[in-house]
Amino acid sequence: MMQEPTLTLTEQLITLHSITPRDAGCQAILAERLNALGFVVEPMPHGDVENFWARRGSTGPVLCFAGHTDVVPTGPHEHWHTPPFEPVQRDGFLYGRGAADMKASLAAFVVAIEQFLAEHPDHRGSIALLITSDEEGTAVDGTARVVETLAARGENIDYCIIGEPTSSQRFGDTIKNGRRGSLSGVLTIYGIQGHVAYPHLARNPVHQAAPALAELAATVWDEGNAYFPPTTWQISNVHAGTGAGNVIPGEMTVQFNFRYSTASTAESLKARMAEILERHGLDHHIAWTLSGRPFLTQPGELSSALQQAIAAEAGVQAELSTSGGTSDGRFIAAICPQVVEFGPINATIHQLNERVAIDDLPRLSAVYRRTLEQLLG
């Protein structure tokens, strides 16, 4: 008896040691299957990162499946129940690094497209895939580079489904229709170093910064909106001093991060923070890093089609959510008005003994296939 095709391909991908930013041959397997379906597969490597853009069709609308072949490091192999790159079926689950994040979704993309094309060889519009090996790492030479290339030649996407593991308690319960932005910085406050016994000859940056940091922590940056919680500001690291107990430090560094909604902008948050620091009279400098702007897809054709497909296959009414960290959707949104994320249960992603329910694999393919049928059939 033949094994279910999504399970077979997922197992094949798990065996490849694609720790970020390595692809380890995953994309070659996907490209071979896509070539056989009439896709034009265009490699777009950048630096040490493997990417490809594949498309079947030359007209609109364009429905794109996006995802990543790279996985996070495994941690100590001896702490896994079974070797992380040897897919193992046990108690209704498939175990292995990347099982849920996101090799199951990659396999489901391909199987869904194969099944769709068998019934709709002359479908309308175009089907595309945007695949990278740089999502779990720095995310500099991956999806962002492909989007730049597509934008430069005027190639846009109408609908995009990213295969991130979004389901929470039950398969199909959550679709991500947006993500918060991430704005980080390193704040340096300058003082004057000196002896603790002669504070009048020094200026302690820790003492000076404390009231300002307290105000920053207590500030209400915005109230959020119907889709996003309020923006948050968090300190992640503080450092000052020479290591000696009798020296007033000459400077203090504070690492911080804004996770912000569409109710604010990176520019407005920078300006408000600068105003607070200046009002407290601090001699300071901030080195800013904008990891990604927030994106939001309003309920529309794509989310509706996906919700209907999930209801048909899983008997669940999927909720739209913007919770969690960042994703490559922040890049794709620049050339695509409707970007959503949907995939398997995320309870074990990045953990030891990562797993996905075996019964969810054919359902995942079926959800993607039904969405294709509704939008391009």
C-alpha cells in the first residue's frame, strides 16, 4: 500500500540537514517536482543563501505559496527521543527537526499543486512559489532579495499563502493575517567615569538614565486597533561599569525593542523616544535597526477562500490573528496586497522532539488545494 504523498515528501525533506542558512538539497527536490508540472523555476541565490522563484502561467491573478527550507539548530541530539534528522512515525505523530516548521507545509504545497493541476490543467491565472533558506537566520539574503528582484522587474503577486505553522490548539484554528513590526535599538548614555568616593567629579549615566527608562517602560505608545494589540517597548539588555566596585561608569548601553502595530510607525516611535530622552537631558546616541514593518491583510478573497477550505477539511472556523513574532510576510507585503499564513500546529516548533500530527498532513494539502480551486479553478 502506497504511503500518503504529503507524508512521504515531508519525510524526505526532514532527512536533509538544512540548518539555517543551508538548504542541503531541499530546493532541488522541490524544483524537480515543479519542473515536471510545467513550472519555470528560477534560482535566485544570494551569498550563502539558496532561493528560488517558480511560476506556472503568465497571466493574473497570481497565487503564490511561500516558505523556507531552513530549520533552526537541533540542540543536543542526545536529548531527542530519536535522531532529529531521521523522520520517525510514533503514536500518530511524525517526529523530526522541521516537521512542523515548515517542511510539512512545503510538502503540502507541492502535493496540493499536483492534485489541483491533475483536475485543472488549464486553470486561470498563475501559480507561483517563493522559497528561501534564510528565514530562521538573519533573513537578509532570502525572501527580501527575491522580492527586490521581482519588484525591479514589475512582477507582482495577488495572493500569497505562507506555510508558517499557525494552528494553535487544533489544526485549522488560526490564520495569521498580519504581523507586528519590529524596531530595535542600542541606546548609549554618556557620563563621566570617576571614583565612587568622589561623585562630584563624575557623572553617573546609570543614575541619569533611570528616570528616563522608567518613563519609557510606562509609556503608552498606542492603543492598538481591531487587529493588533498595543505597541510594546521592552529592554532586553543593560550594561555599564568596568567590573570594579569602586568605579562610576563612563557610559551605559541599553538594548531595547519595539513590537509595534499599524497604529504607530517606526518614524513616530523614534521621534517620541528621542523626545523623552532629550527632555531628561541625557547625552545619548541610538543605533536603530528596523527588522520589519507591520503588515495587515484585511478580510477579503484570500482569507475567505482559506477559511472555507479549512471548514470543509477540518470542520473548524479559523480565526484571523496577528499574534507572534515576525515572518517573511513583512517583505512579501511590499508586492502583494493579500498575504496570509497558514500551517500545522505550532506547539513544538523550535523545540526538542519537534513533531506534526500525521493525520494533519493530507488535510493541509487538501486545504491548499481547495484554496487553489476557489481562486484559480
